[in-house]
Amino acid sequence: MSNPLDTVNAVLLGLTVVLAALLVTAAVRARRWAVRRRTTRRPLLILRLVPLTLATVLGATLPAVLPILLFGATFDVGYWIVFAWLLPLLPLLSLVSCVLGAVALARRLWCLRHAGQATAAGDGAAATGPTTA
């Protein structure tokens, strides 16, 4: 029989790879996303940013929440050391989630801001009409 912790680590590795692929895709496609969303109302736009925010917060809070859920104890560094020793891919999942989630969220916000400025500049040029030399 195989060790159950090996199975858990394999699942964590799979989750890490899938999460990294999704977050990198979100960061790369941020410009197209921002162009499509530049006319969206602000409450709907904020709702569309919630999944990236949750991915970032998950990465930051997972080390503190998991020992509480499993052991029912308050956060202690000793629990986290045991988790890191038994499940070495758990800190990797947290790191990937936190860092790539923040990068994807920041890129979307940056592209959204610049898409709005480009729209405003484009509207001003269209309103004055074509220029002739």
C-alpha cells in the first residue's frame, strides 16, 4: 500500500499546477478582459474581480486556517512546521495562490485603468473628426 500522505501531496501538486495555469492565463489575458469590461457598471466589475481576490486571500490565510480546521486549536507555529514537514506541497500551493493571484489581480486592475484612459482619448479624437494635412 502507498502512504496516504503521498496521495495528498499528489493531489496538492495537481491543484497547484491547475491553479498556476489558471492564474497565469488570467494575467496574460488581462488586457482583452479589460477592453471587454470598460463599459461595465462598477458593481458588476467588482463582482468579476472577486474570484481573483479569493485566490489571493486563500493563499495568505491557508497556513493559519488549516491547523484550526483539522486540530481545533489556535494557530501555532508548531502546527505549521508539522504541516510543512508532512505535506511539503501545501506551502507551495499557498505561495502560488498568493503570489500569482496578486499578480493577476494587479494586472487586471492596471489594464482596466489604462483601457479607460485609452477609451477617453479615443472618444476625444473621434469627436473632433479626422484631421487633414
